[in-house]
Amino acid sequence: MIVDHFGNRICPPDSVDREVKLGMSTKKYLLASVALIAQNHGAWSADLPAKQSAPIEYVRVCAAYGAAFFYIPGTDTCLRISGRARFEGGYMPSYSRQAGSGDTSGYQGRMRINLDARTQTAYGTLRAFVRLDAGSRTGYAGLGLSGTQQRIGQAYPALGVDQFGRAQQYMNVDKAFIQISGLTAGRASSFFDFYAHDLEFLAYTGGSDVPSTNLLAYTATFGGGLSATISAEDPVFRRTPIFSPTNNPAAVAVNTNVANFGQSVSPAPVLIGYNNGVPSQYSFIDAIQRSRLPDFVGVVRLDQAWGSAQLSAAVHELNVGNISTGASAGGAGSPFITQHTGSSYGFGTQAGIKLNLPMIAAGDTLYLQGAYAHGAQMYSGYCWFTGCYTQNTVTFLGQKFTPYLNDAVISPFSGQLSLSDSFTVVASYLHYWSPTWRSAFFGSYGEQTFSGGARSAQGSGWYFYNSLGSANAYGANAVGLPGTRFYSISQSLRDTYQFLLGANLIWSPVKDLDIGIEGTYTQVGVKGGRVIDIDKDPTAYSAARIASINAGGPVRTATTDGGFQLKARVQRDF
């Protein structure tokens, strides 16, 4: 091999000629081979089976069930896919900067996916509907932290020291039901509900609204728009706690590190023994409600061109546990009495009407609704502004007192349940200023009352229990001894009212796009007397302060509290 001074290979002339000739020979051989293959291709193809391309099945429009349905390829099932994206921001003034207060804004982004599958069968249309809601939200006021969603397991809070629940991830199987021949089975909106906050950004007015519950129902239609439904529904999503004066005793496992995760219903002290006619021994009744019977709901509904009307009724069982511990105070009683709390049955009724008002403007609608509940407060919907599924709720930041929402109170002397009463009335009007601009105006009023005997029994029983040496003597739920000054101003089990007024304005510049703002004002108050202002006087429920108040010492009180909120929304449906 010959190389130059750069190290490159230098080939002699004869060597180059040999490489060129070899390349030309190889090229001729390849060309000849290709020609031979082409010449015999027809003969080979005749001996092989013919190959056909797989048929392409295109998506076909299904017009049987309305717009946007299509056939699932390879089936006779029609499917519609839809959804939503939403942004919301809110503002609420904060009247306090104590622990847990001080935030004035909240934000959230939410998504929704709907799947609606329908198949025609010999028994009518077979339908399956699925809806998934999810979101991410922050803040403490306005639209941020939702204790209600945490309590029913649909929101999961951040545990960071600086966040402490203010950031949440939200996930909810909102709908998952099957329908055929009048049967509805699965997770769906309660058949009891009618208006259900249809025209509001957030569910703030009174009235029943349970959009996600588990049920088995049958609806019969009679022509002319008349129908009747009987439904067995999950009682868990209609429960408001049985009153308890205690706070998170060791008998109930709770996560005390997360705001709003503390068990709001705790065992209540109940007398189990006397000594020479004097109460001497107390134990705890487990007041956590059990699932035994479903709620039974009956509905009669009329739908016609002028609008709709509905009558609803429901029966709700309150079924708690038995004595959960041994005697926790005092010595052996004589005679010894063991109490057991029997089940009680609450009920709810509701009437509503929806009027279409095209004579005012196309799309105008008026809702009127009223509800009453006995031992089943969520059927009246008195809790919706303050937050359901809890014994009492701080709604305003720096709230002066908390309304109690309990379905019932356990007597510490008889061990039996005394049921509360509540009612709400709601009006809501939707008006179209133009095809692209609309507004809703809404308001509600409601009251909740407790038996006077139930409150005084709680005060007497708790006083005797404390006097026997309980280590957990006082707390924010203390009622006080009847006849004392503290009893007259304690917030626990007081009869309360609330009213709300609100309006919104929504612009829809293109189809399925809403840009709007909403404002609401709410007032809560006690129906008689005054209550301790827990924001201005946060230590009033300590043992030392209770003694001072009963002796005539100073205390801050209030009769009402109120606040407003502003909310903005941008929403796209598809």
C-alpha cells in the first residue's frame, strides 16, 4: 500500500482500473437479476391467493337521539361526548386575621367530561350516562376552600404548613347511572330536588340540592307531561350531624392535622346512673349515624309548554350507635340505668313551580319553591349557604357566631332523639336582555328551630357531667346551665334564620361561551336574644370566662352577622 505524506492511500493506475471494472460487472449482474424477476412476476402471482385491504369503517352520524351522537364503530350504540372547562375567581371581605382567617380571594379551574351512550332495544332506549368533574382550587374565601367537599371525600387538601388546606385537588364521579323502561339505577341527582340552584354560580340560596347520590328509582309516565317517581336513595348524602357538645374525643379516630377533617359529630354524654336520686355516673353514646335503611322519596311532576311543577316528599331515618364506653365520671350509681338511643324518622316535603315567560323575552324563566323538614334539615336546604354535612359552620371570615344545623339532639337524661325543624322559600328569575346578555335575580329565606326542652336538657346534663370531674369540661359547643347568663347567650342550639339576595350578569358572545360576574349578600341571625361574639370575644367559652359571665362579667355579644361575595366566571361548554 502506498500513502502520501498526509497518510492518504494512493492506488496504482492498474489497481484503479480493476476496481472500476469490478463495479461495472456487479451493476450488470444486478440489472439482469431485476429483469428476470420482473419477467416471471406474472407467473408467480397467478399461483398466490389474492390479497384485499381491510375495509375501513367510518364513524356514522346517529340522528335518533339528537345532535352530536355518533355510532360506536362495530356496534349499534350511539354515543355523545361533551364537556366543560371553567375558570372562577372570588372575593369576600375578611373581618378577622385570627388563625384560619385573613384570606379574601379564591380561584379555581374545573373540568367536566360527559359520556352519553344509548341503544335501542325491545324494552325501549337503554341509556348509560357518566360524568366526571375535577378541579384545582386555592384560597380560603369566595370560591377557595370547601369544607363541604372535604367532608364527603371529594376534595383533597394540601398539607403544607403555609397552605393548611387552602390548596385542593377535587375529583367527583358526579354521574354514573343506567336508564331503561322507567328504571334509573346508579349515581345521579336526587329525584327530590327541583330548582336546585339552577340559575346561580354557587349553591347559596336555600332549597334542596344533592346533585350526586346513589339511588334506585322507577318513573311512570301518564301522558300530558305527568309523571310519578318512587326512589330509594343513599341516606349518607342527606345527613347533618346529631348534636354533640364534645370535640373530637379519643373514642373517635380523626385526622387533627387537616382543617375541616375533624369529626364534627362526637359521642354525647348520657346519664347512666344515680346515687340517692342525684346524677352520679355518665357515659358516652356513639352519635355517629349508621346506614340501615335508604331514604324513600316520592315525586309527582308535571312538564308542559308553560313550564313545570313538582311535589316531593321523603322519609329519612336517624339511627345512631349505643353507649360506646364505660362510665366516664362519678362512682357507681344506684339504681343503675343503661340508656339506648332508639331510631327516629325525619321527613322532608317540597313544592316548586317553574314558569316559562316568553311574553317578556325568549328564554325568561321564573322559579318559586318552598320546603319544610323535620329531623332532615338537608331536605329543606337550610344549610346550603353555610355548608352542609357539619354540626355548625363558620361561613364569613371573622364570623360572630355559628348557626347550628343538627338534625337532632340526644337527651342526656332519656337517651332519646329530639328532632329539629327547618324551612326555606326560594325565588329565582332569569331574564334575557338580548340573545347574548342575560341575568338571574335570586333570593331565599329560611329558619331552623330546636325544641326548648332539648336545649335545656343538654345544658343541665352537660353541667352535671362537668361537675363530676370531666377533663374535657367546656368548649365552643357548651350550652350552659339553664337559668344562667351564659345559657341565655350561648350560641349552641339557638334558633336561627338566614336570608340571601343575589344577581348575576352573563355575556355569551359566541355559542357555548359564558363570561359573567355574580354578587350575593347574606345575613344570618338569632331569632331571639343575643349570642356571644366569638370573633371579638374568642375566650368566652373557657371555664374561667363562663364563671365570669355568670357572675356579671363583661362579654361581647351580637344578634346578626352578614357579608357579601363577588364571583367571576369564564366557561366553555362543548
